[in-house]
Amino acid sequence: MDFIDYYKTLGINENATSDDIKKAYRKLARKFHPDLNPNNSEAKSNFQIINEANNVLSDPEKRKKYDQYGKDWQHAEEFEKAKQNQSSGQRSTRTSQNAGDYSDFFDAMFGGASGRGRQVKFRGEDYQASLQLSLLDAYKTHQQTLTVNGKAIRITIPAGIENGQRIRIKGHGGAGINGGPSGDLYITFFISEHKEFKRLGNELFLPVELSLYTAVLGGEIIINTLNGKVKLKVKPETQNGEKIRLKGKGFPIYKKENEFGDLYVTYHIKIPTGLNDKQKELFTELSKL
């Protein structure tokens, strides 16, 4: 994969503070968020790179390695270890070697022209990807196929996955160097908002319109859930904004089979309009009682 300048990605310089990084990330994340740019593959790609840059630069340890090693920052510990091994093994014969000279290290890594060095194995680069899901997609366990660097990867997405949740697919990152293990693939999930239901964790919230007559006299209504329709009994004299809980009708609990949160229904009483004279007269009589 091509080298990405994380500082340039966020529009900051190398002396940026943690607050500068946070502000730059939030500004760009709002601009390129998939929810605000539906069906825009370029915005989706930019959002993925912005997340990757923020993930590295907002972590002091990762940032230190990135500043020192650039695109090879994920191999920093291996680099240091290899340098130390080379230094200790050749100190007596190479005392004039400059501490910053990496030639012996790269001889060790790639074998060297003379073949003296022992090849050092390096783990491959980790890849970052994002996947957009609807609320209904996240409601059920299902499979999807991703294409990463021309390779199709079929993954199982468990029901109850959270918005912004990140999972690791082991061994599907970049290839290792000198026979080292492959890196991993990290996928961040973004779940679109639903036009009816609002999700908070494992709980769902649903506004339901109630006629004035049903609210006053009581009755039965049928509402939608993400798992089909449900009949509800409405008690007489139900108040506007009144909330009821439907246990186990909420969102699946991640990786817990057949366990669900609750659904909260909030009643919104609809005031009738377009009344004729007779109806107005009846309401007038009611107001006098």
C-alpha cells in the first residue's frame, strides 16, 4: 500500500498538539462521514483514511514510532531489536560504525550481498477498512463479502454490532517480509440511522402516533418492530408523551444468542383537524362539562 502522510491527511503540522489533532479529526470526520455522504465512495474512502490517521497520531506511542520510522512505524520494535542485535554482534570489529547507519540492519533484513546476515522476519502491515450497514443489517447475523487489495474476503457479521465498532480479521492484512506473518485487517462498522427507530446500545425507541379518541377511550393498535408487527392495548386516558416498555423487543445483544434489549414506545397524541360544525359542537359541550 502507498505511504500516507497522516499529518497531511488531517491538515496539521508535525508540531500539532493532541487538541489540534482532535479538532482537525472532528472537523474532517463531520465533512466525510458516510451518513452525510450516502453512495459517495470517495467520501467513504477519505473517512477511512482520516480514522486511520487519527488512530495513529492520537496515540502518543504510535505517533512516536510514526515520527521516527514513517511508513514502517508498525515495525519499530523489530527494527530496534535487529539494530541492537547487529550492534552487539559487530561492536568489536565495527567500532567506527555510525550509530545512525542502518546498512548492517538492512543487510540482516534482506540477507546482504555477501549473505553473511541472517534474514529477519517482519510482520505485514495492518489494513484498515470500513463497512456501512443499515439498522436492519445490524439486527441479524449475516455474511458479507469485502474486496481488499483485489482479494475477496467473506466475513460473518454478528447481530448487535455497534455503530463505530471495530473488529479484527486475523491474517488478512499486508504480506509479511522474509516469511514473516501477514498483518491483520481491521474493519470499522458504521450503521445508518433508521427513519422510525432510534437505537441506544441494545435499546430501541419508537414514537407512535395515537388518535385522540383512542387516547381518551382506550383501545388496540398495531405497531411495527424490527421483528414483525405487535398488537398493543392502549389504556383509557393515555397522556401525550406517555412511554411504555416492551421487554425483549429491542436490539440483539452482541454475541449473546437470543438475548435482546427492550423497545420503548412513546405515544404522541394527534389532535384532529378539519372538524365539521357538529364535531365542534360536541367538543364545545364536552368543554362545558
